[in-house]
Amino acid sequence: MAMIERHTNKERAVHSIHAISFIILLLTGIGLYSKEFFGITRLFGGVDWSRFIHHWIGVVFIITLFMMYFQWKDVAEVFDEDDREWFRVFGGYLGKGVKVPPSGKFNAGQKMFFKMILYAGVLFSITGIIMWIPQVLAIPKTILQITYILHDMILIGLVMAILAHAYLGTIANPGTISSLLTGQVDEQWARHHHEKWYKAVKKGK
């Protein structure tokens, strides 16, 4: 079976580090959220170590967020007529026999997810920084309380979106996971899911 490169080693490394950083932030954040969850902090050496790790892994999260943006922005930020049609038929997920327009390297849903992760990630990072050093930034108590609420709401939204992303990238679309594990996908998969990208690659573009 002929294979085709979908993601480079660098792209996969950045994506993986970003995903791992989010998982660590989630676990340490839950552990620090309330005394009821302090038991989770034992995984990271206790409350103090969990707080330290949460802060600095947050820096990794921010760096890799922007690295992902710059490595994929050229293919993920451009929406054409096929993408608009993809939204009209919702990618064919709501019914059988629906004609789904051809996609580039990312389909319209993935492009929208890309934008959502970017904007939510930036807000998540800003609220996190404010919570980290409120005294340095001289943040009023009321604003700080609102920041905590926003941070938690964004986290819930990110978890839901990432779970859907993981499902669509594994169980829902067999063959997709190989693009993350090896960077390669078989040509039949590429032709079926991302026809325009496949044709461009075959033409050497």
C-alpha cells in the first residue's frame, strides 16, 4: 500500500508536546482547584510542586500553541467555496449519501477547530498568566475573580472540543491516527478525505 507524508516529524513533535502540556495542565489544575482534589497533586510531588509544574508547563503550552499556528496557518486559515459547502452539508456526518466537497490538507471542520483552539488557547493563557502573577500586574480583586471563572469555562470548552477532535481523529475516521503516529497516511485515505491536498502533493506542490 502506497504511503504519503501528511505531517513532518517537527509538526508531529510540536503537536504532541502541546497535547501533553495540556494534559499536565489539566491534571495539575484539577489538583489545585480544591482541597477535595489535592490527592491528584501527589502524582506531581505535592501541592507546591504541582503549582510550580502548572505554571511552567503553561509556558510550554503557550510556546507550542504559537508554533502550531505558524506551521499550519497557511493551509488552515484559507476558506474557499468547497469549505463553505462542507459546512452546508456538515461534512456528511449527519446523513449517508451526502456529497462532500473535496478538501485541502485540512477540511473546513479542522480549520474551524484550528481557529477555536488558537483563540481559546490565547485567552486560556492570558487568564492563566493573570492568575499566576496578580500582584505584579496589580489586578483588582473583582477582575481576578472574573478571570478565575473565565479560565475554568475556557478549560471546560477546550476539554469538550479536544475530546471531539480525538474521536474524529481515531475511531470516527480509521486511518487518520497514523498521520500522528508516523506522519504517513495511505494514498487511498488521502484521496478520500483530502482530495485537493492529495492531488497537489502528487503534482509536487
